[in-house]
Amino acid sequence: MGAATIKNHVLTHNGTVGHATVVSNRLEPKGYAVPGLTLNPTYITIHNVGDDDVPGINWYNALHNANAEGWRTASWHVTVDYNKIYQSLRFNTVAWHAGDGKNGTGNRHSIGIENCQYSKDKEKQRQVWENCAELCILMMKAYPKITKDHIVQHYYWTKKDCPYLLRHKRFNYDWTWFKKLVTDKQGNVVKPVTSEFKPYVVRVIVDTLNIRKGPGVSNEKCGMLIKGDAYTIIEEKDGWGKLKFELGWINISPKYVQKV
Ligand SMILES: [Zn+2]
């Protein structure tokens, strides 16, 4: 299974998000904790589950049981652990997680993500936040109304001290760090390095310079440039430059060429 996507408001079951595998094959029907109202996602609300070292599967099952048996009305869309992401509700279904009331914007317009919390394991915690950031990016793609500044803390709606870990900088991970994680990961997704490359022109400063079929001396020679001529480089790899008009690569060390 490859990277997960969101289709019909559901993450790909067994798909990958960050370090996690998605579990999305048991979605909650309308019940005690799921009101069955339609959600048009405009925000993402970030939470911490509230108890340390309790695995995501426990929260996932707790929501399932509460919805069936009625011992708690709280609900949320996704539980993020370091190696698993559990989706409980379709993203176009309202959950009660923001605490701002039946008609609150948090409850009625945001997707709720609960994040597991670790008391001692910094590595697992980092993976939780990275998974959550990747998930936010998938959601922003699926729901264009969710802009980056519409990823908010639970605190934003009700002043509740949540997501507790980010608000209290556990392991030095805070809200600014998390938002930057989203920005950085999004940058990787939408701007591959090759598209950022700006072609430039070099002039050959040695008598002759070999053209090779690939970047590196182990590649076959396929031509030669001579001193004084200028050539456009359209890609770089390992100190070699790909020529625009000749089929091949040259060593772009300042020993051989000069930028024009
Ligand atoms: Zn919360």
C-alpha cells in the first residue's frame, strides 16, 4: 500500500501518512457521540488526548464504545499515534470535540485530530507530530477552505489548555515548531527541488572539457567542449551540470568553468 489519500472523506485504509499506517475500515455511524450532522471542513482543530502513554487504539476503541453505549458524547475524527492513524468519522460528519457548543464554529466547521502523548519517548512524540503535520497537508489538499492559518489549537475555540504538549513545549516541541513542520513538509510536497533550479550560463576556461552521458567520470564520454565557449546548465548533480543544448553533463568545478 502506498501513500494514503482522502477519497469520499475517508483516508485510504492501510495507506501511509508520515510514519503511520491508516486504519479507516470502522467508521462510526450516527450514535450517542456522533450527531450525524454534515460538516463542510474549514478548520482543523489540534488536540492532545489528555493522558500520557495511552496508545491510539485505546482512544479509537473508547470512542467506538461510547458511541454505541452512550457513556460519553465526546467524539473526534482522527486519533494520531506514532505508527498508526485511526479514522473514526468521515471528514464530512460533525464530531463533538471543540467544546464550543452545538452550534460552535469549532464543532460545526472543524476536523478534530487527537494526538497521542508520551511522557518519556521524545522520538515517538516527534513521530506523532510529524504524522499529524502530514495529515494536515492531506486535509488542506482535500479541503481548500482549510488554509494554514485555519489549523488551530483547541485553545482557539474555548481557551482549554489543549494541545497540552505543544502548549507546554514538551520535548521542546511547541506550536510554532509544529506550524513550521506543516509549512516545511508542504514545501516539500508542492515544490520539488528540480523545479526551483534556475538555469545559468558557464564559460569553459580550460582547453577542452569532456561531455559525459551522466553526472560523474564513470559515465561514458560523448563529446567535448572547447575553451571560451559558453553553455547553459539546466540541472546540477554531485558537482556536475546538465547541458541545455548538448546531450550530456560536464564537470562544473570552478577549475574548469566560470559562471557568466
Ligand atoms: Zn482538546
